[in-house]
Amino acid sequence: MTVKLVYFAWVRERIGKSEEDLDLPAGVVTVGDLLAHLTTLGEEYENALQFPDVIRVAINQEHAEHDEPIAGAREIGIFPPMTGG
């Protein structure tokens, strides 16, 4: 499955790109699987996603929990926790 990943804020800065199309292995079926897979792609991904519990994810622009399936996703956004003021 090929999916478009979009990175935001410091996740984007640490990975060094704002988006990419990525072919995912068959074993990547949930948001949590995706985050774990991304950490295997290089040091920059590992640094950006070293605390997966704080990483937020949106599938097709809707918030998704880490145990949700990614099947059928056209776009997956990955971003740090939002802070407001």
C-alpha cells in the first residue's frame, strides 16, 4: 500500500521533509504500526518519533488513535501535540 504522509511542526523539521509518498509493508495495519515502521527508516525518523505516545495522527484529515487501522488512507498527517494560547 502506498500512502501520502504529511509531516507538521517539529516532526517535519526533524525528518527534514514536509511530505512523502511511502510504500508500506503488509504488516503495517494500524497507526501504531506505521509509527513503529517509520522509526526504522533512519536516524531522522527515529529522532522525530522517539516518543510515539505524544505523536498525533490524522487519517484523511480526521484525528486517529494509535490502534486505528490505516487501510484506505489517502493521506496521513503526523504532528506533535498541539499547544495553545
